[in-house]
Amino acid sequence: NIGNMILSAFKSRPDFVGQINAVTKEQITYQQMRENSVKCALWLKQSYYRNIVITICTRNKMLEYIPFLASLYVGATVNTWDEKNMNDRIRIMYFLIEYEPNIIFIDSDNYSQLKSAMQYLDYKRNNMNPPKIITFDKIEGVDSLESILNNDFEKIKIDEFSCVKMEPLDIVAITFSPSATSYSDSKVYIRYFAFTYPSNQEVPVMFSGDIGLWYASLNWSYGVILTVRCIISYVTVIKCSKFSDKNMYETIEKYKKSNKEINVLSGKEEIIHNINIGNMILSAFKSKPNFVGQIDAMTEEQTTYQQMRDNSVKCALWFKQLRCKKNIIAICTKRKILEYIPFLASLYIGAAINSWDKEYMKDNIRIMYFLLEYKPNIIFIDSENYKKLKLIIEIINKIKSIDPPKIVTFDRIEGVDSLESILNNDFDKTEIDTFSCKDMHPMTIIAIMFSPKATGYSNSRLFISKIALMYPSNQEVPVMSSGDIGLWYASLNWNYGVILTVRCIISYVTVIKCSIFSDKNMYETIEKYKFSNIESQKILGSNRTGIIWYKLIIKWCSPATCKLPNCYNYRAKKDTEAQLISKIIEIYFNQWYYTGDYGYYEKDGEIFFIDKVKDLIKYRIFYLSPAKIENTLLQHSAVSEVTVRSVPHIINGQHPVAYVKKKHGAKVEI
């Protein structure tokens, strides 16, 4: 029972400081946090109790824990809103309809905006119950959090308060997904078991007396989880309402608590070379004209580097005819096999692409916003969305005069420029072969997109600079080697979709293009096109390194002869369900399972573990074991400790780097 666990923590150390306001230095003890949250929970029990939705929208970080913990105590569901959403009336109305909150805790300066949105919805006409509004600050005639806490609750009720028992899969919070591309997929559910789930990168391991600092409010999933985990771990949290570099550095400097010696690692400064990425792409195309750059997973149509070069250069020459230079070129399509053409052409001439998710075409308001905000000069779009886009442009022109963008369709429409008509233009072969790309500064913007993490239109822009295309590999942009197979489902409206498109070309990687995602589609595509020596499931002989798999082997008794009452085979004689379970278990024990380990076995059957596959360093087409390198270095008489890690390299993928601690008194000549 997490609620009772929180209350026990509060009671065990009442004078422990749970929160500190970074600006005012105000401190709140566990005793105060317990009393405030329980009072709010008692108030909820008086009026509402379980199965209600409680919305919290505030920038007051010191107080947001009160309604949140109270909701957790009584088994209600918290629905958190980012306070930036209060600038967007349409989004507020959507939240009110979609989440149907019973109570809304809100800052006083947003009260009138919320009331206005509620009036637009006309609750009485729609047979809906309007939510009760509670303000964090005082407003005349409106219930406030302060008035709730000033209620005359009996001390014995506060001290003996016990929380509602909940199931692990009960939903405790619903938030608006920062990665949502449309309202239909915008909900994030946090379930009860998340509070006790093992620590990971977002929720670190905590120890009593640690200091916690994060800037996200409860509308981020980790904000919800960290709030609870810090309380039960006796961690003091520093609360900052506004983020700035200066504020963060000063706060860390002031409250940091560490007895560890700070080791500064320094090395030779690496100069970022200003490479002409467009010419680099064209050089790759020319060097291997017959290399298959793309394969359509559905039709199995293949596109060679020669075709990709001709198509993209023809489109770039057409742009030049229109005198496009610093233009914005929007791309919105489900045609994954063709989207590279206007993208690369834009890159060649120094224009910026503005990529839209095809799902956005269902949202007229968002398209109107894009047209006014990004002001694209050319829009590449699927033919089925042409009429809708034209209509939206006409509506905008009635309100505000704009320069209408030129529309190019990926499919043919009578009287409209199409990509096919551009590629069928009679361009001079010499012009195509000698085409050279525009030089750009490393920080030149090559793509502008709608951020999937945007909480409102005001902070929705995401910029990609040219330097990102040459940046070292990371988790989103993996190390690539010539001949690899690439597969991803995101289009160019995701930043890694833009970067991967370029990196795969210059790394000679064949990309499998799938328009629609499904589990079945993905598994079948991977099975069909997979190619990797290390991930091969081919059985190897003794003393050959590879991935370790295992299989459980158990001898089963016969259903006809089994006399053990608790055995599935015994029950299978009379029980159909038991027969099914027995069949499932039999299938389970006939499968091979992946351990994630890298090693080999000897003829006598002994298995030798070398390293974890995820820790291996991929240098070009070779896999290097950090453990082997460490063991070799440890043989040196002057080496006390060593750890080997990888560092990204733009050409070779990864390089090993060793951090060595020498033995006390040992002398090493460099």
C-alpha cells in the first residue's frame, strides 16, 4: 500500500525536510507534508471519495504535492496539465471533454481562462456536470487550497488516517503525452505498480539524505514517480519554478552534497570540419551507382543509388529554376519510398524542409497554424489531401492575405504539378552529372518540424542544423557499416528520420521502407531482410565466439499413466483448460532463449562467457570485447584498475578508450 508507505515515512521522521524552495529558501518538513496531504484527502472523502478524476495545473511546485498525494490516498486518478496549456483554449476544452475531471486545482491567474473555456462547452446543454474549481491562491468567492487546509479536522482523524487499498494495475495518473502527434494518441497512463518499479535512467537509485532536483512538474510521468520515490527514500527535493542555466548551476552549487573527489577528464579538442554534406551524398551515389539504397517492403521495388542521384538532382534543378534559395519546403506524405527526393533536393540548394506528419491532415486547425507559422513556399503532398489543403489556404486568405504556396503532389492530378512531371522534365545530362551543392555553415537550419514534445503551439518548433547530420553516433543514430540493413517507421517529421536518411546514404546502408506499422509487419520484415553476423542464430562449433542461447529440457510424464494429482497431465484427462496449459508449457520448453551474452564453448561442454553483447564495441565490421582489452591491460605491472568504454567515431563507428589507474608508486614513461 504505497499511500500507507508514504504516511509511515512521514511519521517516522517528522522533522526531516522534504522540500526546499530554491528562491525563497522556505522549508517543508515531513510533518507538514503529512498534515497537508491528509487534510486534503479528508476533504475529498467528505465530498467525493473514489473513482473521480482530479486535475492539477500549477506552477507552484511547493504545493502541487498536496492534491496529488491526497488523490493517491483516496484512490482517485490524477490528471495533470502543463500550465502552458492554459494559453490554448482549444486544448483546455479538449482536456475538459476527454478527461472529464471532477475537481480542478489551478492557479488563480488562470481561473478566468478556465471558466471561459467551460462556458464555451455549455455543460447544462450537454448534460455534463461541471468540475469544481479549487485555486492554489485566494480568489473571492472561490474555494482555495488554503481554505481546505484551514478546515477544522480532528487531530485523531489525521493521525489515524489510512489509505485505500489499490491493485497494481490501477491507473493513478493520466497525462498528455509529450510525444503525441495527434489528440487520438495523446494519453499516457501511469499505473500503481510504477511507484515500486526498479530504478532506471529516468528514476535513479536513491539513498536517505540525497538531494533531488528536477524541473518538470507532475504533467511528466517521471515527475509523478519521483515525487513518491523521493518521499519513501527520505530525499530532500529542491523546488524551482522556472528553469534557466544560471538558476540550475547556482542551485546545484548551493545544495550539492558529495564527499567524492571530482575528476575532470580532458582531452585533445576535436575540430568540427565544415563538410559539404550534399556533395558527400552525391559522391556516395556516384561511387556505387548499382548499390540498392531503398527497398519497398510491400512491393519489393528497389531504388539504386543511380536512380536516387538522378531523381534528387532533377528536383534540385527544378528548385533552381524557381529560384529557390532560402525557401521553406514542406513535405507531407505516406510515400516513404519517394520522400527522400524533395528532402535531398532541398539540402542540395540550401533550403530548409518543414516536415508534417500525414496524420496532421486530419486536423484543420493545426494545418492552418503550420501555414501561418512556417510560411512554406512549396508543399509536397499526397494527392488525396490536395483538395483539403487548397480549401484551408482559401479559408486563411479570407481572413489574412498570404502568398499561397506552390503545391506539388506525389501522385498525378489534372492541372497540378506532380513529382512525376518534375522528374520527366528534359534536364541536360551534363547538368545532372556536374551538379554541385551549396556550401552551408555547420549551424545552418536544414529542417524545421513540429516538436513531438510540444505542450503548446508557442514552443512547438524543433530545428535541425546541418551539424546534426555529421554528429557522432548515439542511441537514436546507431553505428552503421557498409552493407547493413536499415529499418525505421518514422517519417521525416521526426528528427532521427532526417538524420538517418542522410547517414544511411553516406554509410552505404540499404533501407527497408514500410508505410504502415504493425507488429506482424515488423517481425516479417526483420525476418526477411535481417543481416548481421553477430546476431545470426546459426549454430557454431566449439571455440568459435558467438551469442549464447539456451533451451530448457524437461522430461514429461505421460497423460495416460500419470498418477500425480497436481500434475497438468493428470488433470488433462478431465480438464480441457489443463490440456491447453500443458500444450503452452510444452511449446515454451521447446523454444530457444537469448541470454544477451557473448562467448564460446569448448569440446568438453564448458561455456566461457566473454562479455555482454550490448557492451561490445563495433569498430567497422569488427566487434571488440571491452573485457578482453581490460584483461590485457591489467597484465601490465603498473596498472591497478582499468575500464574500457567506447567513444563514437564518424567513420569507424566506435573506438575503444581505456581509463587506467596506475599502482601507487609505479612509474610510467609516456
